[in-house]
Amino acid sequence: MKKITLLFCLFLFSTTLQAQILHQHKNYTKADTLRGSLRPERSNFDVLKYNLSVKVIPDKKYIEGVNSITFKVLDKLPVMQLDLFENMKIDSIIFQGKKLTYRREFNAVFINFENPLQKKQQKKLDFYYSGKPVIAKNPPWDGGFIFTKDKNGKDWVSVAVQGTGASLWYPNKDHQSDEPEETEIHISAPSNLMAVSNGRLIDKKIIDEKFTQWNWKVKNPINNYNIILNIGDYIHFSETYNDLDLNYYVLSYNKEKAKKQFEQVQPMMDCFYEKFGAYPFAEDSYKLVETPFLGMEHQSAVAYGNYYKNGYLGNDLSGTGVGLKWDFIIIHESAHEWFGNSITASDIADMWIHESFTSYAESVFVECEWGKKEALTYLKGLQRTVSNDAPIIGDYGVNKEGSGDMYYKGANMLNTIRSVINDDKKWWSLLKDFSLSFKHKITNTAEVVSFFDTRTEENLTPIFNQYLRYAKLPAIEFKAEGKSIFYRWNVDAKNFEMPIDVFIVEEKQRLYPTSEWKKLKGKIELSNINIDDRNFYVNTKKLR
């Protein structure tokens, strides 16, 4: 989840060569390239497992730990790049019982092997570190640790680092193209508190008179930024959905509020199971964890900080009233389990794959609960949050995502494509097939668009291109010449053809515009032509 901005009441988030070229033309730095690109030091190995142990000392805002990284060598590897923010201290890096030498450049750590590692070998190294991690100023949009107190004065600690990078607080291969197949997280926290992380709690152990270690294990692949910790005066309660465990960790004094608000989880699961397929991380359970910030899609430990209110902090992002019928954070962040956590973009330039589908899932939930008319009302209302001032796809290889329009311009794009297909049975089958076919996969725009083209047997690529790669919406133009009306598309994308429904007087009709002028049949006044703007998100121009 990314930044949501305020407007009146509240609006929402109104390979190496590529990186070098972007650096030349867009003033990207070498630090951007090191963070966002893939070179042999990164691409020649595949992470298999993180075994992360970290001790958190809240009163000092200090952490110390070790990440034991198991990896497979894919090609000759004399030097490995891992990542850790430069303000954090490297205590040592141990490999086969010996300390390795390394050099640091910005947040990148280049580790030297005495003898280059050879292809197909499986190895492990232990990366010890410590320090005071970056403190978030405005989480979750400004990444970092959160050290605060609950209303009883007890320590409450969390972390959110999407976009900023998980290497802010633990050493890892900080790129979305590589996820560990399994992860263990061992959190040592003050003994009067509970530490909650991803996956399932295995056990807890008393370390000394002041600290207890909570041991968690994740059995599924997981994004680096999704690996988190939460420490607080938590109380746990649970229920089941079919065979899925639903676990809730909330501050002790909020249990009754949470039980009431979290009743929305079961109908949400009904909807998402039907439309997207079963919850993709059943082995690790589903969790909502109360956090001192609004929310994040932390896999199997979704961060919840919406104050037990419907809407977004009690406000309706769409301005229609529909958004106040449900809790934005529960629905939006949980939908990321399917889109973003299960299906992951390899480069954050393609984060629309996470956010457009997840934002559309909000309307899917509305449709499941209150019908298509309400869903379309919600989507139409959200158009007011869209800027149309920059492309949704960002720049590749430099850790640069695109416009925040990836949320609700992206959601309305998907609704438009649904209307182009014009067959709801086919649409729901397509969406579910996409979710299941790409389950637990790392992908990119080309693969996703190709999937939609192939499954629909239609050329949707130019439509995706116009919405994703250009700032402006497709514009349908009408002009009057004498007693005749002509129409066409005015777009940037090549070979753009998209059918659209219009109302002529009050009769609905489907037109098939291209970039060339076409003549409407019959004698019609420009004023009598209106676009079906609840199903198609486009601009309309009437030329005289």
C-alpha cells in the first residue's frame, strides 16, 4: 500500500544497460542503480532461505541480529551483493567458519569469496549486524521502524519498508525478483510484550530475565518488504474459515472492538475465494495484526491500523457513501495477499500489477456484498482521485515506481477491460484463471498483458499500453459535419482499437472506433450522444 493524500476530506494516493541509460537522462544516481538493477553479483545466485534472528531494545531504539542466508549458485560467483542500509553496522560476515572481506557502496554490500563459488553449489553465510535503524517519519509511506507507546504506556514497535527497502533493518538481497522459498524469523523482545511476525508461531523461549524470543516460520515464498516484526501488549484470538486459520493479534484493550470489526473477514473470504481462488498462503495462516500505522499487506500478517472504523479512517475515498459500508484496510490490504504477495512484480516499475488489481478488488468486494450497481458507483467515484499526469509504469532498473494512478486509474482500467470483453462470466473466469495461473510467481507487465491477450483471444495490448504507459486517458472524439456525426479515438498507443458503449438519445449502442474518423448512422445531434462513463473510463471531446 502506498501513500494516500488529503484533498478536501480525503483522497487516495491522488537489466544494467537500461539503468545506465535512465541514469544519464533522468538524473538517477549510482545508488539507485545499485538498489534497482540486476548484475552478476545479484543475479548469479538464488536465495533459498532466510533465517533471521533479531533482538529489539525499544528504550534504546536499537536492534542487533544475524541473517543466515542459504542460497544456490546459478553461475560463477566471485563477488556477491547483499544489501544493508549504510547507517547500520556490519559486525561480521561468516562463511564456512571464516570472516569474509567486503566493501560498502551506499546501501550495497559487496562480499568477496576467496575462491569463486561454482554453479549449482548450495551455500550458506551468516551476516551479523547491529545499530539504530531508520525511524519512519510518516509510516507506512515513509519507510522505517516505529517505536511508540500504547495508551497504557507500554512499548509498541513495528516496521514498514515497502519501496524504501527491507535492507533498512536486515541484510538481504533487496530486489523483488528473488524471494526465499521459506523463512524463519526469531524476535527477541521485552518479556512483558509479545512479538508477532509472518507465518506461524513455532514456540517461544525465555532468553534471560528481560527478554523472550518468539520463533515464527513461513513456509511460502515471501517478498523481502513483507518480512516484518510487531512487538506490543498483544492479545490473540482466532477462528476458522473452512480449513483456513484466521488469527488476530490486537492490543489487549481493543479485543472487543476487534471482534466486532473483524466480522468482515469471513464475507471477504467468501468473495475472494469465489473470484480469485483460495487464500494463497494457507500453510502460514491468515492474520490481522494491529499496528501503530494505517496498514500494509505484510504477507500472512496483514498490518491493521484503521482504528476499527469503516471506510478509510472513517472517510469514504469515493465520496459516494459506498466506501463507508466496509473497512478499507481489511479489504484492500487482504486483497494484496492475492495480488502483490502471491503474484509479485519483479521490478517495482511494474507495481501496478500489485495495486491496480488490489484496488479493483475493493469494487469486487462491493459487488459481492451489494451488487454491481454499487460497485460501479464506487469505481466512478474514485475517478476523482486520479491525476492523469504521469505514466503508471515507472522506470526499470532504478527502484522507481510509476504514478500513484496505479491504484484507481488502474482499477478503472480493469473495469473498462471488463466492459470491452462484455461477458461477465468470461471476465470472472479470466480473473480467477489469472490469479491461479500466476500464484506464487514473480512476473512483469509483458507476461501479464500477454496472458490477457491469449486467454481472451483479443488484442488488449494497445489498451493496456494507453492506460499504463501514457499519462492521458484515451479520448473519444465526436465532430459534426453538416448533418453527419463522425467519431474516432485520439490516443498515444499504436494500433489502439477499443469498442465503447454510448447512449444515443437514450438507446445504448456499441461503437468500434479506431484512430480514423468513422461516420455514425442516422441523423443525430452531438448533444444527444453520451458515453457509458460508469463502464468505460475515457475522456470525451465534442468538436464543433
